Amino acid sequence: MRIDKYLSNMGIGSRKEVKDYIKKGYVLINNQVITKPTFQVKENEDIVKFNNEEIIYKEYTYIMMNKPQGVISATRDREDTVIDLLDEKYHNKDIFPAGRLDKDTEGLVLLTNDGRLAHDLLSPKKNVVKKYYAKVDNKLEEADITSFRQGIYLENEQYLTLPANLEIISDYEAYVYIKEGKYHQVKRMLSSLGKNVVYLKRISIGSLILDENLDLGQYRELTEEEVINLEEA
């Protein structure tokens, strides 16, 4: 891999900025100054330093975000997106949200450039459970739990959802567990039972649980253990 691409992918700067750093002698490979942006570096063998700080290459990036309302789960849009909330150092990594979260829904969004993992997390065949906290405007009842377990028919799509779980925690609050990601699915499932969702927040995706220390709009990279647990799941 070219050294300018290596450093750009690791968030040191844009390709243009990185080329300038290289030409000015800020980059060392195996303790030798490199001044050519085209220099080929071996990601898992060579020791790369920028301003005397070692830059260890990571092929993939995994970010947990607590998405606020009003932000779009997309890479580009006329309105603010989850990518717009990221620091500039992440903008050259082809990061995308692994699954959509409605504009007016808060909570966990996983951002990554690992297409394989994203596909596995989104595929209903992989049985990855997504947990949501929901507030509704009508009283929840035991019969609603049974309806979720049987699957709920979505009129517009003429589609019967996979069996899901509804855990009632108060008359107007519940945790919802689904393995799919149809458009507005949680809202539509509850609406079909006469309950309109007034607040919705995603709590977890598989083994990945939203960090309670993250305020709305904040994010952090996943720990190595969190990544391993997601992959194993």
C-alpha cells in the first residue's frame, strides 16, 4: 500500500495533506525518513511513524454512536447525517452506518467500513437481535406479547414479520426485540396493535450494548473485545 494512502486511511489527514507531510520529512518507515508519497509500505511488517509517533494500521474501523433525533442514518443527505457528526479523521475511511435508524429515533448506531460484518448483522438469517426501548400512547397488554410472538402482519407490504418479543415494563413502556429491519418496523408493529410510538431508542445490536456514558451525538471506537464478540455472534 502507498504510504500516503496508509496515513490517510489512519486519519492523519487528507491525501493532499499527507503528501505534504511526507515531502516535509515528517514520516519515518523503519526509522528512515521517507519523502515519496508513492513509497510502498507493508501494513503488518513495516514500522510507520508520523511525528515520531507509531501509526499502527487497522484495516477496519468500528464506531458506536448514540444517534440523536433529527439526524439521518446515511452517508450523504441534504440534512445532517451520522457521518457529519464524525471527526474529520474518519471521513477518508469509507465508513457507513450498518443499518438505518429512523430520523426521529435515538440510540445505538454502528458505523464501520467492514462490509462483511455489516451484512451479517443486518441479515435476518443470522438471527441478530436488535433491542429497542419504546414509549406508546395506549396501554400495553399481555395479548400484545402473544401477537409479537406470532409475528405481526404489515398491511402495506403484505408481510408477516418474524416472531419477535415484547417485554412490558410499564403500562406505556416496553422493550422490543426484533431480528429484522423493515422500514419503521417497531413503530408499525406497535401501531398495528393500536399503540402509537411516542419515543423510540435502540439499546443494542446483538452483543453490542449502547454505552451509557455516551451523550446524544457522541461516539467512540469499539474495544477489541466488543468487535470480537460481534464477529462471534
